Amino acid sequence: MTDTDKQETILGQLRGILEESSTVEPDWDAFSTQSTIESLGLDSLTILDLLYDIEEVIGIHLEAKEVLNVTTVGEIIEMLIAKGA
Amino acid sequence: MKRLCQFAEYGFFRCVLFLCDTLPYAVTCLVARGTANLWWLVDKKRRIVGRDNIIRSGIETDPKRALAIAKKACHNMALVIVESLRSTDFLGEDRIDQHLQIQIPDDVKAVLEDPEQSLIIASGHYGNWEVAGHWVSRYKPVAGITRAMNNPYIEELVKKRKSRYRFRPIPKHDGNTGRFLEVLDNNEILALLFDQHAGDYGMMIDFFAHPAATFKTAAMLHLVTRTPLCFASCHRVGPMKFEITFSPLIQQTRSGNKNEDIKAILNSLNRDLEKTIRQDPTQYLWGHRRWRD
């Protein structure tokens, strides 16, 4: 599987996770690697839900400190691929 | 006009602080109790909320006795303020043993003494939670959520007083998504009071057998970061004398069902808090509307 394929797969998985747990209604049609964490309504509390779900669905444990400076979905995907997703 | 009012409030607060710092402790407590009595007379809403919460908890069924407990709880709140302002007087290394008894399991002590470990301490508005925070800061810096005061001058003054010990306030509403994670990443202690109405981010968990929206933060941080988590309380046993009790570390393995994992942790925390409150219901903050159904 190429990196682009992986990106697409993980993007779909992340969208599934976020659709379940998001407390706001983002524009899902515009959901992409460029989407910002802020636009998805994630705050210091809901980002924890995201980290839990990523580990359950994708099977990769992200260290909390690694996501401190993340600003876009694409950066999360890069981290996951780097960790073997 | 607003600024003038803020200055007036600030001046009054400075006077209170001065009196608190200079008067003998017993006199300060008398003044605090008198002020609490005044507050009790004026704030009818809190009186009713406190009484109804006590009845609902099942701790007391008779409305008059419930009201008496709620009044003593109001005195307790005044004492919390006085004790917190005076805590540096009696929490010095030379006198600490005269004022505090500590019940701490080995596993919690090991985490506190490990410079490479952070710890999440969950607690409620019981006894004097500020004293507990002060004591535990001898091991590592403590960070806790605080609501900013409406008056910026008083806010600044309170911050300066807090900095007498290693406490760092985290604003309740902040754009920094990583503010809790930063504390844990620095191997510090995150102290969270979980017993207030949690609103949308809460999970309905039984508190004295009635569902209450309970903050998930402590549970989620534990599950996601694997940071050790325990419950702690600070029970007043006499004037300026306290017993600080820690639960053993809560060990919740991830089952894959997030909501069940959170529920298990929050049930455990609420049970610990209920047990603590039953020790002496007059030391609990009953005036908060925890149940909102």
C-alpha cells in the first residue's frame, strides 16, 4: 500500500471516529488532511476521546505529548504512519 | 464606574487579608463564622439547595436537621478560606507533623517520590482541599483548574498568595488544548475536583444513588496517558488539624469499551467521595447544584 493509500484509509478512519465523538457539526464534505483541529471542535477534553479511539480503531498508541503541537489532521496522519499504521 | 467598584472590592479584600494575617487564628475563625452566618441569612437560594441536596443524598431526611448540616457546611466554607490563607503558617517543615496526619498507600507514595512520574489526584469539595494541595506540593509542583475571578486586581493578588507554594492555576476556559497534557508531561501533579456539575462533557454517574453529570477528565487522562490516578481527601479533625487520606492507585485496564472504562473509574471516585462525606457531612460543599434533573 502506498503512503497516499494509507493516508486515505487513515483519513476515513479518523472521520469515522470524529463523527462519533465530535461535539460540534463540522463540514464533513470539507474534511481533509488540511482540516484544523480547531475547526473540528476538539478541545483539551475531547482530544482525549480522540486519542483513546485512535488506539482502539487504528491500534496505534500516540503519546499525549506528541499531539500537543498538532494543528491539522494531516499531522496526526503523518504521526500514525510513522508509527507503523 | 466599574473600575472604581473593582478598586473598592480590592481594598476591602486587602483589609480582610490584613486582618486574617495579623489577628490570632481563633479570632479570625470567629470573624469568618460571623461572616458565614450573615451570608447564610442573605443567600436563601443556597440554603435551600444545600438542604435539598442533603435530603436527596439520604444523609438526613428531616428538613430541619438537613438545614442545620447545610449551615455548618457554610461555616466550613468560611473556614476553608481562612485556613488556606494561613496555611503557610502551619505547613512549614518544622510544624507540619503537629497539624497533619497523612494516610498514604505505598504505591501512591512511590509515585510521588519518583521524579519521572506524574500523578492525577481527584478530589471533591470536602474538608479543606487547598491544604491537601499545599501539602502534596512538597513532592512536585501542583496544577489545578481555577475559575478566574471577575475582579482582575483580586485575581492578581490571589495568584501571588497561591504562589507561596508550588501551585500553578490552569484557567477553566482556555484555548490551549494541551494544558492538562503539559502538566503530566512535566511530571507534575494534576489536581482535579470532579464533583461539580459537568454539563455536556460529563457522564451520568450515580452520586448518592442519583445520577449526576460527572467530569470525565481524570478518567480520560488516566486511560489515554496511563498516568497513575488516585482519590484524596482532607478531613478537618480539629482547629488547623487535618487528616489527608489517599486511596490506593486506581488500576483501570482498557477494555476497548471507552464508556465502560470511564464509568468504572468515575463510579470508584464517586464511591470514595461518598464514603468521605459520610465521615462528616458538615465538611462538604452542599450548596452546589450537583443534581440538575
